[in-house]
Amino acid sequence: MRRPPRNKVTNTLLVDGDAILKTSYYGAKNMYYNGTHIGGLYQFVTTLRKVINENIVDKVYVFWDGEFSGKLRYKKLPEYKANRGKDYENGSVPQDVDLLLQKERVKLYLEELFIRQYQDPVVESDDCIGYYCQNIKPNEKVVIITNDRDMCQLINENVSVFFQDKKTRITPDNFNKFFGFHHENALLMKILQGDTSDNIKGVKGVKAKTIIKHIPEVVTQKVTLEEIFVKLEDIQSQRKKRLVALDNIINGVTSGSQGKRLYEINREIMDLSSPMITEGCKDGLDHLFDAHIDPDGRTNKNLLHMMSEDGIIEAIPGGYDGYLNYLMPFQNIIKKEKKLYLKS
């Protein structure tokens, strides 16, 4: 008796564009061609090539931050990303002009490589990735490439995260090894601790080690905020002198502008399972997810011309002779996209 065919798994790569570009750019500050810095461009494409080459990938989406990205959170928390010099009224662009130029050039390369891209003026790339992960199709497996620890909360049996700085893919099975607590508590830990990189205050005087010391359950199982309150109140009632840090957790004490709404506001602006996204952005993403890429005008000749013009061709192993080998990891994606277009 013939067995019924198994449902084919679709493997999708989601790229946090700005995070990877910045790492690429600042990691190759000394890479120039004819006096022009090309490190960000070269390392971005090479990083993407490496990840695609090491994983079975059917589709790739790159999400970018727009000029006013983060404005939705800024309206909820005025100090949001104030430490990064963000201007949510007039718009923000990278202070390094070279970085901005290379970002636009990367986008042109990705167009030729049949890679889908999306950028919204006010919605952050994190939220676009979060929205995608809320709409994963049956038999789809997703890998996110980033350095942003916010993505930890999206990890589940269908979603893993490749952190570029750790050079490995984080899954539910190995998450504890790298972060020291259960993966389903990633959002909870951020709500309590806040996020220094985004200038989001958490509970005053509380770090991860404080939480793990008094609530060891966070290491092995999912824990709710309400369960933490009950456990800490029990601990405090048995002590002669109450610990200030534990009372701060119970009462939600913070030095941030959230005040008594600390937990409510932090959850609202940190929870990527409920991404901060506009209806217009949802419509744009829905169209991007389902639309087929028109191959008309996209050719390897265009890529070769740009790579020659930018000096990338001289940086890849083998130069012109290594050009096709360098692009080989992308060819499978290109072929699949062309077939999808012809079927549409």
C-alpha cells in the first residue's frame, strides 16, 4: 500500500535588515573600494549568503526600519530610544551617511536576488517580523536572523532565531543554555528588567539574577507575573525584614515614566506577539506575503554590473571567476520564485 505523501515543509528566513547591516558595517569599517567604504554592503550580502547556504531556505524576507520607526512606542513612552538620538517628529536617518548609502544599495542587490523586502515609515522591523510569526502557515518553519534579543520571545517549535553575535541558532531546546531561563519567560524577564538599549525602565533595582534567585521556576517552566507576586509575597511574609527589591517587584516600582502602569505599558510596547502595527502596514505585509515576484528585468547581468561597479567582485573569493559560485546559494531561491510566478 502506497503511503500518502507527507506535507512539504516550507523554510522561511526573516532578516532584521538594519541590525544585520549595522553589524556588517561596523565589523568591516576598513573595507574600501576606490576610496568608498563598501564593508556594510559586502558583509551583509555575504552574511545572508552564508545563512542561506547553511540552511534549507525556500523564501527570504528582509524587514527595514523606516524614518519614523518606533513612533508608535514613543507615543506610549516618551523616553523610548531617547538614548539613540531618535527624532520622532522630524524623522531619523543614520548619522553616518555611508551607512545610509549602503543600506539603499543593499536593497537594490536584494531586488535582483528575488528577496522580498518591506519598510514602513512608523512601524519597526521587529513588529513586522512579529506579525509574520503570528501568521505562519501550516508546515512552515521560520528562522529569524538578528542580534536583537527582543526576538527571543518569538521562539517556539516553529520559530528559531539565529543570533549573529552568537553564531548559532537558538531554539526551545538550547535557549536555557544561552540565556539561563525558560524560553517562554523571555517577555516576562524583559517586562521586569526593562531594556537598556531601548531606554525602557523596568523594576527599580531588579536584574535577571534577582528574579532567578527568588523565582527559580523561571529557569524550568513558564511563569506568570501573577504567580511571581504570590511567590514573592510568601517569601516576604516569612522574613523578619522585607527585601526592597522584592517589594519593588510586587508594587511595580520604577524610575521610568510608566509609574504605576509599569507592567501594563512595558507589556504593551514589548510584546511582539501583539505587534504595534498600523492597518496600512498590515495590508502591505499581507500583500507582500502572498504576492509573487515578477522576474522581468531581474538578471545575473544586473548583479554582475553592480558588483563590478561597487568593487564587490574584487572582494569575493576568485573575483570574476568566483562570481557564479558566490551567488550559488541564492540560485535555489531564484528558481523557486520564478516557478511560483509562472504558476500564478
